[in-house]
Amino acid sequence: MVLLAQPIQKRLTIQVRDITPDTTTIRSLDWDRDRFDIEFGLQNGTTYNSFLIRGEKIALVDTSHEKFRQLYLDTLKGLIDPTEINYLIISHTEPDHSGLVKDVLQLAPDITVVGAKIAIQFLEDLVHQPFKRQIVKNGDKLDLGNGHIIEFVNAPNLHWPDTIFSYDHSTQIMFTCDAFGMHYCSEKTYDENLTEIEPDFRFYYECLMAPNARSVLSALKRMEPLGEITTIATGHGPLLQHNVTELVERYRKWSQAQAKAETSVVVFYISDYGHSDRLSQAIARGITKTGVGVEMMDLKSADPQEVQEIVGRSAGIVIGMPPVTNKIANAAISTVLAAAKAKQIIGLFESYGGDDDPIDPILTQFRNAGLKEAFSAIRVKDTPSENTYQLCEEAGTDLGQILTRDRNIQKIKAIDNELEKALGRISTGLYIITAQKGDLKSAMLASWVSQASFKPLGLTIAVAKDRAIESLMHVGDKFVLNVLEEGKYQTLMKHFLKRFSPGADRFEGIKTQPATNGSPILTDALAYLECHVSSRMELSDHWLVYATVDSGRVSKADSLTAVHHRKVGNYY
């Protein structure tokens, strides 16, 4: 059964489909959302997935985003009398999944809310009304009758501290909310075309799950005793049915690589306060781009012993300012201070929650303890914008580069002397890559560029994983390849070789004009090509970006492209 409601506003629709005789998904399709909470650059919208399980008793798994209030509630009431629902299972309390919990409680006041202890505590602050509750922990079961025994799996930090998975032993469906999901909007209920969804699946993992790799591995281990999983019912994007084993193993592989990182950083944030959660994710993503591992910890529920242990094994510490009135969070920061060591580096950011702890006194205490700042304290004075999140990501990258600098130098020195000389004889041109998406823009000097195809006209660019512009060069993104002129490239090369501080305008003082695709064209370039990213291949320390050329122009027909000659191949 498939029902599609009429679109309203920016194409918000509902899809209803029976995925087993007793299990129905209600998918809220947000077709036109091209950004998700600012820091995730989406091309394909997103979905919010909810589920009805009918046994002798009935359970609703998650709700939807509040923007779908009327559509979702009308659809739910069209499927079932809400008063017949016995349980509301809360996978976690992030608003995009629990935004309509209060509405459901008003329709079904006798419903029992099922969730982790922390989730129930968060909900009390969210709905501001009494409700029946059942707290569950790992291994607990809920018998709905007719064979539908729901077993719960603790999955904290995926990506909120209160996350649980729910496994139906009858249908072998695992309800995972954010984990294994992706921001991809389509009427296809399932993962029918793996190639089509792969970029979004990977990007979603990098943004949300990579900073919590250890938690991913712990959740995977807890899933093992459950038995076969035929379907993963995700909270975002298509449900996984055709590629369950493959995609679960990718999570395992990626997370093992993150967890084995030689160096790690702990990022403390406070959930459900201001923009702490999102800002911390942007910083964490910047850190992981450098190959440094990240562990996330919520100050609101931090155990003192765990805080001491995680600080003790971390090379860097990042803290989002909690509210002055939160005694638990402030006690956790005191524990961090006591456990911190002089060799560590520190980064602080404001949460813009309206009651933030002052940043300077805490920063002074860390300085007095001998810690050095990895980046200037991020002070958020207005609602975070795209530029704020870009600043946070670049700050995280700076922190990671500080921690990996010596290691990378040693790796370069380890290359065989004759081999590096031979490799250095590969000559290339000199180019500036420029990209803009919304208010975000970036640029980099590039030499590893090559034409790759005739039909369509295409080229490849090797982009280091820790480059700021990498976030603007995903599949579907547009950019300009500016070709530098032989004998007249020094000024532009010198400018774009500079080390820019996080959030700095890379085009300040540079003459530009907008390309058709919105990216800057350098006025002093010899030629330019407007391109869009068609695919990416992951290498050890670079992404190989294949782009299709849409248009181009040469400003000086008789001039030559600047050529880059190297003597050794262990640096650009």
C-alpha cells in the first residue's frame, strides 16, 4: 500500500507503505531541504521515518518533524485511532524524530512512552506534561503479542546520548533511527540502487557517526546476539533491505579505522541546549578529516570517572560552554580541568544558548594548567549561520593538523630517496579551485589536475582530505577550475598558499567575478572551466574528484599554462 499526500509549501509529502503485514512505515518526505541543520550540505532533501507495529498491542516507533504536524497527524489518524496505540517507542529525543510527541500524547493520553532513562528525562523537559513511561536498557524486551517481541539495544551517542535501537524478533526488522541512515529523499522506500545512494550514505556517516566511531562499534557488538536482520528501518532516507550486510560492514570498517587512529580528541557538548550539539559536530567533522579520532561526550550526562578516562587518553580537548545553571555540566568541566595535562591542546566554543558560562575564565584556567589553544575561542553572538559552521569545521581541521604535523613529516621523510626523486619528475599545471554554495565559499591552489574523459568532457582533481574546500566538492557540487598563466602566477599562488585562519575570507583583496554556477572566477586567471562533481573515489589521504566540464573560456589565447616542476614527490 502506497499513499502520497498532496504537496504543500516546499513539497512536503507523506508516504505510507506496509513493509510487512503487521508493520507500516510513515515516511515524511522533505523534498526541497538543501541544508540539514546548516552544517550538512545536502543535494537530495531528507526524510523522517516513523513506524507502526501491530501485534495484540500496538507500538508507534518515533514521530516526525514539527513541520509535518498536520500531514503526519492526519495520516496517522487515517491509519489508526491513536487511542488504540499502546506504546510510543522513542529511539532518541532529537526534535526531527520527537517533534510531534506532545501532539501524540494529546491524542492518546494513556499511551506508554518507552525509551532510555536519559530519553525520558529529556522528554519531561520537552512536553511539559505528565505521561506514562517505561524505561528500558540493553537486552530488555517488550512483548506486543503475535510474536512481536521487541528487544532493545543501547546505542548511546548515535548520535544523541539517549539513543536505543529496537529489534522485532518476528519480522527481523531493526529500527535504528539515525544510525545507518542518510539524508536522501526519494519515493523509493528501499535501498534498491546502491550506487545512487552511496555518496549520501558515506557523507552522513562522516558527519554524524565518524566522531562517534567507538560508540558505533559498541552498538554493532550489542547487535550480534540478535540474529539475522532482514531490514534496517532507518530514521532518515530509504530503509535498508537489499544491502544490509554490505552497509553494516562499511560502518564497521569505517569505525574501526577511526577507532584505531593514533591520536584522538574528546569533544564535550551539551545536548538540547542552544546550538552546542550542531556546533560540536561541525568541529568534530573538521578533526576527523585530518585522520585524528574523535570521542563525543555529553556534559549533561557525563560520569566523572568516564570524563577522567577520556581526557587521560586524548591529545586534545574541545568544550562547548554549558549553561551557568547546569551544575552537572559545570562539575564535569571541573573534572576535565583536574584531569587535563600540559601537553594537551584546548579549544572552546560558545553554544549560543542564552545562558552560557563565560568563556574567558574557563579558558584562563586551562592556560594556567599549561594547555595551549588549538584555535581562538569561537564566540557565537548570533544564531549560527553557514559561515559559523564553516568556521567551526575549519577550526577542527586546524586542531587536527596541529596534532598530526610531526607524524606527517616523519611519513614524508620515510619515502625512499630515489623513489621520491623519480616521482617528483611528474610535472603538472598550476590551478586555483574556487567553489561557492550559498554563503559558503572556499579556494585552494591545486596541481594534481588532469583531463580524464572526452565524452563527457571530464577532469580529475586530487583533494587532500583535510582541505577546507573538500566540504564543497561532494557529488553534485559545482566549482570553477581557474588556470594560472605562465610567468604571471606568483601573486595568486602566494595568496592562496597562505595559511588562513578559520572562517577567514580567502578572496579578500582578489579580483573575482561570478561564474554561471555561482562560484568565483579569478579575473587574473588565464582561463577557467565551470564544472560539477560527478563522482569521488577515496584514497588514503586524498579524495580523487571526477568532475564534468560544463563551460569554459580562455582570456589570452597566446599565453601558456603555468607549469609546476618538482624535484621530489613527497610534497606538492
